[in-house]
Amino acid sequence: MARDSTDTSSISFTALYTGQVWNQNGLSAPGFATPRGRFYYHAMTPFEYIGGKLVGGNIRTFLLQRHQVIDDRVADAIENRGVTQVLEIACGLSPRGARFAERYPGITYVEADLPDMAARKHALLQREGRLSDRHYVVDCNILARETPDSLEKVLSDFDLSQPVLVVTEGLVNYFNLETISGFWERLALALHAFPRGLYLADNYPLYDDMSFLRTLRALGKLLGSVSRSQVSFHFHSDDEARNTFMNLGFQHVTIHDPADFYERLSIPRSRGRSFVRVIEGETEQPADPS
């Protein structure tokens, strides 16, 4: 049977492994760990070790790089760019919402995922005593349209008079470029309803370096087998990524390389070129001439 084009449920399987990586590295509370996540983590350890030795990086390296670079950009958006509300789509077992809601009690932090994972995350936050009217979980399917869980409906419940930040981590590479571009274009349009809209996502450029290309594709196959999904790589350069986002409606686009953060963030370093980039897109309403 053909897979429903709006069915993204298989992606949730990787949330268990990723959540354990964050937990093992002190980025989340013990309650965020799961038995299956621990099993996947220990089962993957030999492969991660070999990958680090052979190519100077592995899945855990780029998971930690992207997570902490995104954290840095979220903090900057709150502290320096007026963001008072955050939507993290495909939140999985990400500890970011819990950490930032505690660190910045004045913001609204909404976590979103498909129903099964959203229910799991709601129960986890409730058990940890972290749910509030400023930090909660909703259902969201990025491919749905004109439904209660659609991107547009979820964002319409935010305060349109205040800047907003949307985060997707570990999501976009499970879709081909045509499919995810549709989401990016809809997101840019929705963000234009706010005085300022910011978007942060991780991505993996396919540089024209054959050894790098083979390594990244091998990592992609490994991720795909774990998640039972097709992993896609979208861009061959940072400029291509930037131009694509500009053409889809973002007015300003910055591509962040984890190597630029090595001196100020405690993140693992890749030997040679990093596999991951963090894309930061921005929309902004024109100033009122009056």
C-alpha cells in the first residue's frame, strides 16, 4: 500500500535515539530518557566509535553540534531580537522547551508533534511538573492543510502582535526538496503575519567532495534504516540553500557552520568539514511610516 503523503509517523522512531544522545550529554533531565532510547544508544556505540575514527565525525557529533548551535540562536532571538514566543515542531524528546521555559519564564514555548509523540511529550512534561499555560504541547502535521493540526492553524493561535520563532530540528531531511519546499514556503507566508518571524532548521549540504559525499550518504542510509524513512539531502552549497530560502519568501537568511561556534560553545569538533548546517531564515513586516 502506498504511504499517505501526509503520514510522517515513522520519523518519531529516531526521537528515542536522539533523546538519549541529549540525555547522555547532560542536555536533558533523567525523565527524558527511555528504555528503548538507552537500548538504541548502546547498540549504536560501536558504529559511532568507528565513524568518529574513520571520518572524524559521526551521528552523535552532528546531533550535538546542531542542537547546541540552535540553542545559541534561540537564546539570541529571545535576548536580542524581541522574540517572546517559540514554536518547536517535531519536538520529539527534545529538552529545549523545558530548558528555555525555565530559563526565560516570560516567554511562551509551544511544542508540537504528531499525535502519538505529542501525547508522549505531554505526559512526560506533566510527570516532570513542567506544563503550564506558557509551556504546553499541541498536535501538528507539517504536511496537513486546513485542519486543526495544520501549520497555519497552530500559528494562528499565537499572538500576532509579537515576534515569533519556529524551530524544526531533525525533521526536514526526511522529505525530498519539493515536499519540504512547500512547507518552507507556507511557513514564510505564515510568518509574515507577525512583526518579525524567525525560523531555525538543521540541514546537510552535499559538497562536491567525493569522500565527504560518500560519508554523508552512508550516514543518511543509517538514519533512514533506523527511522524507516527516505533521507534526502537538498543543497550542494550554503549559497544554494540561502538562495532557495530567499526565493521561498524569507527576507534574510544566514547559514551557520558549527565550526564558527567552536571557541564559545562546548560542542564536539569535526575533523575537517562539519556535516551539518543550521539555517536561520527571517521575515519582517515593513515599518509603519506613520
